[in-house]
Amino acid sequence: MTEGFGPKIVGEIAGIYISETVVVTWIIMAVFTILAIAVTRNFDKIPTGVQNVVEMLVDAMNKFTAQTMGEDKKGFAPYMGTLFLFLLVANLIGLLGLRPPTADVNTTFALSVLTFVMTIGFGIKSKGIVKYIKSFFEPLPFLVPLNILGELANPISLSFRLFGNIVGGVIIMSLVYGGLATLSGALGLESIPIFQAVIPVALHAYFDVFAGILQSFIFVMLSMVFISGAMD
């Protein structure tokens, strides 16, 4: 079963359809879990080898979170770091021939809802419920509807920005491969897909690598801005 350029349905469990998005997400989660256990089980007080790399990445994420959100919000670094790594792998996994989970709006919207809930939750925790509600009446009371709409628009824009960029790349690459396969067939080169092996490389570098890294960074950066903005 396929729905246009949407994810295929690959199976069914207890009447629930399992799509490519779910399967690839499970794969990414399993890989992260195995790596986390393997890398952290023998940590030493004096880091060496892989531990050096891990501690360097953690330290870089702590500093980046502190610089973006403020030193008092450095506790968000583990979540933001995990979110960035997941998005990065999810966006780049198309290079392995798998469909990126972020090419499914269900994934991007779920992640943006997490940011939305954290924005409201930590905003109320930081300011108190009364002060948080009062912030919607600023700078002028008649702007309350616009302020509420602006708050509700954040998760929508956050999810569709990521989804649109990734699924756009998936669609373009599918069309390119289809066109090149037709060209190879017209020239009698079905058994030697030279066009499909060479021409898409530059497009993959942009749509998968550049756009994937950039969109991961933008999503995490905006999440930081929304949460810290609600707390300040």
C-alpha cells in the first residue's frame, strides 16, 4: 500500500497499520540505545578514545544550550542534544535508501507538540500561572487573540517547516531517479544504471546532507528560543 509519495504500509499488528516511518524510527531508536549502552558502560575518570569524543560532544551541547537559552537553562541540554541527534540521523538516513521519518508530518508534528507543551509548561513553572496568562495581554489587551494565535502557530510552523523541506527532497529525488531510469531504459542501459549512480550525487549532497543538517539545527534552535522566551 502506498499513498502517493507518502510512507508505505509495511505490515499490521493487532489491526494497527505499521508504516515505513514507524519501522525506521524503531531502527534509529534501537541503534541509539545500543550505542548508548556500548559507549557508556566503561567510562573512566580519565577519558580516552571514544569517551573523549562523547564528552566533547556533551560539553559542546552544554555550552551551546547555555549560550542560546541562558546559563540557568543548561539543564535542557540533554533533551536538546537528543532531539538534535535524532533529527540529524532521521534526516540523513535517506542516504542509506530508507525513507526519513521526518518526511512524515506525524513525526514532525509530534516533536513540535513536545516543544509546544514544554513551552507552556516551563513558562507557567517559571512565571506562575497568573503572570503567564497576563503575558498574553501585552503590550495591549486587544491583542490577546493575536497573541494566542501566535502561540498556537508555533508548533504548526515548526513541524511543517521541517516536514516540507525533507519530504520535498524525497519527492525530488524520487522524480530524478525515475527520470534517470527511463533515460537508461531508452538507451538500453537497464543493466548498467550509470546515470542513477553518478548524477544524483550532487543532489543528495544538498537535499540529504546540507538540508538535513540545517533543518535539524533550525528545529532545535527554534525549540530553544520558544522555551526560553516563555520562561523569561
